[in-house]
Amino acid sequence: MKRSLRGLRGRLLIAFVLVTAVATLTTGALTFREARVAVLQQSQDTIIKRLRAHVDGLAPGIAYPPTQSDLERVALEVAAAEPAQNWRVLATYRDLRATSRPQDTFTELSADMRSAVGSRRAAVFQRVRTDGRSSLVVGLPVTFSEPAERPTSGVAVFLTVPQTGEQGYVDALVTAIGRAVVPALGLAVLLALLAARGVLRPVRELRRATRSIAEGHLDTRLAVNGSDELADLSHTFNETAAALEESVAELRRMEARARRFVADVSHELRTPLAAMSAVTDVLDEDADRLDPDTAMAVRLISGETVKLARLVGDLMEISRFDAGAAGLQLDDLDLAESLRRTLAARGWQDTVDTLLPGPGELRGRVDPRRLDVAVANLVGNALRHGACPVQLRLYAREMPDAVDADADGTVWAVIEVTDSGPGIPADVLPHVFDRFYKSDTARTRSEGSGLGLSITAENVRLHGGTVRAANRAEADGAENGGAVFTIEIPLGREEPEEPQEPQEEEEKEKEVRET
């Protein structure tokens, strides 16, 4: 609820309701004020006019100075002139006082009003409220035309008229205004919803378009309607999306050209490299019969040819990964025996210490060739850049299900390759699996191709696993240093990822080149 009120729709709705409420209440208050003033003004003008007419009609018959009986007659006749209005009349002259109703205290009359009537010739009025009822009190001095020397006689007539009818009109007006406010607020809410919908529709379309672009649909565009600020925003978005699409397309074209170039170069180098390898093999066999300088040159050429052949092979493998042509040939293997064969094939069984489970204890469906390449690259890297002893360890680990915590976990095979060298610098650790990364920028050549660890990471990723590098002192708190490379592969795979047949290798290389 709080989130919806904090959104643009909620803020627009609140703003419209507040503006409408303020406008409605202000209009209602002003209307009520003007109507109330008009009703009361009309009533008081009518009452004062009638009172003046009655008093002026009685003034010629009043003796001066008036007696008590004269004042009583005036009060009774003025009250009797308007029987329907329920007038209460008070006539005064100095200390004399007479009312239209016996023993009427006339409490509504204030001293200030009586003083005001005695000091001026115009009528004076005042609205008072007693016991919850509103009344109009009018004071009118009685003037005589003769004699001229006493135009202000001191005789005054006061009138109290209940304003029940006027109060009813005012109350009805308040009720009507109150009833009008509720529909006005409802109309304001409806208008606010319509306005919010009109304003938020382009915003929602912009959000959907942005999400679509984030998902990779770079051809997404917005419809531009009108010429307001939202139309300008949509136009700007379309221009930005078009520029982004062109930039990404150019980057993809450049990436495709780079991959095609690597694949073509690697493929074209295989045939001359095969011929060079055959020649260098023959020359190696006869190197002992050559003079020392020629023999050294032959061995140098032979070694460089081997490195170049390894580099070309790694480039071909990387190009397959980039082109998405690499797949898995899954087989049910004894993982420990597979690792022993990897070491034996390279003559490392006496160089590398092993900590492997017994025969048949840990089996899994993996690609034998890719597992062999991944482990061989890690062990070879430890032998070249680390220090003996190098250890190869294999064990199983059960990891909980990421979706259902109560379900049985997946069994993962964990392969660790550790060495006793100086370890990996902290600034190099995040980049050890990058292609052609060199920790020493001054070093221009290395024994490997610079792609071995990258190929390892790609092979592990194809299995749905992970590979990471760390220093042994950081990993297990050991005092001596050394690097630790850890491969984790799930063993529950059932379906291979488009297995590739060995006899189709040449067709796949052609496919990579065309990609």
C-alpha cells in the first residue's frame, strides 16, 4: 500500500484530490458566505424598512416629552403591526421604559447599542445568539419634524426579531454545500484516475520498452503521439535505442570477424604445421650427427614448432567455444581412474602426489576428453609456475538443492590441484582465467599458449560446473603458500549437450570457419 502511494499514480491521485478538495471547500465557503450575507442582508433591510415606516407613522401622535402611557402605546402598536413576525418591541425615553410584552427583560439589548442609538439618527442593528437561537436587534431613534430645535427627541424604539427562517435557509445551504462536496471529490478521484492513466501510459510503455531492450530486443521502439514532453521523451528513447542497436550490431560484426579470422588462421596453419612437425621430427632424429650449431638450431626450430602447434590447437578450441560449436560426449566414468590415466599419459604419475578415492567409489557422467584437458592444464600450470610437491585430490561433496531446501542435494565431484610455490599475487587472481593474461607485463613469451586456463574454464562450464583459483594460505589457513585450483562438477547430468562424433571433426572446423 505504501509503495503504491509513493508511486507516480498515487502522487497524481493525491494531488488531484487535494486540489479538488481545496477548490471545492474554498468555493463552498465563499458561496456560503455570500449567500448567508445576502439572506441576512435582505432580511434586515426589510425589517428596518418596516420598523421605520411604522415608527414614522406613529411619531406625529406622540406627545413630547412622552409619558409612560405614550411609550406603552408605541410599543404595542409597533408589535401589533407585524403579528406574523413575532416582534418584541421596547420603547424608551430617558428613564422611562415600556415593552410590548409584560415584564419582558429584553436581555438581547446591550448598553453599547443603546448608547449608539442615543448618539445618532440612523438605525442601528446587531445580531445576537442566545440559547442556540439567532435574533436580530434593531434600534431606531424617533425624530420629530417640529419643533426644529429638537430634531433628536431621545425617544428610541428597539425591536427584537427571531431569525428562525433565515437560520433555516443558512442551514439548508450548508447541507447543500456538504452534499455537493462528496460528488465533487468523487469526480476529482475519477478525473485523477483518468489523468493518471493518460500520463502513465507512456511511462508504462517506456518501462516495457526498456525491459525489452535489456532482454536483448534492440529493435524495440515507442510510438510517438503528439508533441508534448512525453512525446519528446519517446522520440529521444527511439533515437537512443537506434544508436544502441547500431553500436551493438557493429560490435557483433567486429566480434564475428575476429572469431572468423582466428578460426581461419588456425585452420590454415594446421597443414603447414603438420608438414613442419614431420620435418622437425626427422631433423631431431639426425641432430646428433649434425655439427653443434646446426643441431642447436634444429632443436630450437623443433621446440618452437611444437609450441606453435599447441597454440594453433588451443586457438581452434577457443574458436569452437566462441562459435557455440563445442559440445559434450558424456560417458559414465570412474573419475579417479580417469585422473590416473591423465597423469600417466603425460608421465606425471611419479611427479604429482594424488589423494584419490578407491576404484569405483566415485563415478559420474562427464566428457572424458574435456575432463582430461581441464585437469592436465591445471596440473601442467602447477608444475610450470608453482613448486613441488604438487597434489591432485578428488572427493565428493553434496550440495543442497537451490530450489527446494528439503529435497536431496546434488552430488558434486571436487577436484583440487595444489602446489607449494609462492602462490598467485592478489591482483592477478581475478584474471587467471582470462585469455592471454600476463601477470608480468615485461614478459613477452611463456612456455604455454596463454589459453590453457581459459580452455579449462570453458570445459568446466560446459559440464555445468565452476572453477576457481586461490592461495592455499587463504583457502585452508596453511602456513606455507601455494596456489589452489578447484573444479566442481555436478554428477547428476542425464542429457548430453549435442554430442559430437570424432569423425565429424573436419566438418565442424569448416562450420567454425564459416561462423
